[in-house]
Amino acid sequence: INITPLSFKEFLELGGKQKLVENQKLYSREIKKEFFSYLLKSFPETIKWDNELVIKDYLRTTIIDKVIKTDLPERFSNINKELLYSLIELFYKDPGFYLDYDNLSKTLRISKNTLYKHIFYLEFCYLIRIVKNFRPSTLSTSRKLQRVYPYWWNLAYCYGENNDKILESFVLSSINGKYYWRNLEKEIDFLKIEGRNILPIEVKNREKVENRDVNTLKLFMYKYKINTSLLLYLGDKEIREFDGRKIEFVSFWSWLLMQ
């Protein structure tokens, strides 16, 4: 069962804060504060709860435990629950985990076939997303350089608060992303692909971004002849132009309210 979080607008409206949506400039500080609350409390049942430990316990027992202990065993045989929990802990503590089946199977002392099956189970039941490295000539489905994220970002809070990675996971969930790009040591967080249109997206957990921090974005845009890219961060909206191309800088919360 895939339980879908509220949109940010729905979160504000159900919390009785419709006025923030209607006058975003006036309430910009309040919107920013609400956004960080939304990251944890994005399921409707938790919207009015204040105790973070209670919320995390709810997410763990109602979603993670239910899927692993009940839903999957009803659907598949030969489920190794202990292995599923080990994988969840690994992937949720480090969203964006680089998936190397050879090394991971050796570390966990299991066969690669067993690992493949249990990762499939987690994907099947909407506990993880697998993001592939973009190769435009083939849209390759290779298992090389895959990355693993929680299916919904807020589940990662059950295993820690790696805010950089949780913000990445939040963006991935929000765009239902399938691809990122990596070439040697250069990487773009995500690519939103619609037909032949590619939107490169970078995620930064800070208010200021220097020009040197967007060099990889520029490289990718030159390489694939892309005119627009998006950088989501904690700062103010701006547009930086170069050679007839542009990078749009938008805060996470403004981006959500634009959709």
C-alpha cells in the first residue's frame, strides 16, 4: 500500500494557515518555519502532533513495521525480515546510498540473488526508490551506480536526521524522480525527464551558493544543450544567466507552493 503525503499547500490549509498561501511575501518567515515542520509531519494523521518521538514511532510502526511484518509475508514466501530491516536501516540512515550488489552481498553474507529479491520487495512495497545513472543514448537500466532513497523522505527520520540527505530525498519524492547523473567525480542530484525535456536539479542545504558550486550544472547544460536548470536551496529566488542559459535558484518552500 502506498500512503501518499500531503502536499505543502494541503498541509498549510489543514493546519488552518491558508493565509500563508494567499500572501506568501508577507508571511515568508512563517512559511519557511512551516516547511521544516512539514518535512516530518507530512502525513495527515500527524499534522497536529507536536512530539517528534511519537511521530517517528508512528511512522515506524504504522508503515515500516506493517509492511515488513504483515504485508510482504502475505504476498511473498521466503521473506527474511531481519535482512529487510538491515537494508532499511542502511538505506534510511544514508539516503542516496550507492548500491554495489557485489560488495553489499559480501558485507551482509548473503547471495546476490537473495539481495536482489529483498531489494525488489522493498521497492515493490514503496519503502525505497532506486535512481539510475542517466545515459541518454540508452536510458540505461544497468544496475551499476544505482542510488537508493526512502520512497517518502519523512520515513528517514526514523533512523536519524541527516538533513542534507533528507532534503535530497524530499526533492526526489516530490518529482517522482528516476535518474541522476554522474561522470567520474561530477554529479547532478536529479534529472526530471518529460519526453525529450530534461531539467537538471541540484539540492543545497544552505542559504548562499557560490558560482563555483554550480560548475557541474553548467557543464551538464553545455554537454546536453540544456537551457534551464533548477537549484533548490534555503535562500531567496534569483536567476543566474550565462551564455544564453539560466539557472533558477528557488527556495524549497516557494518551489512547492508554485506547483
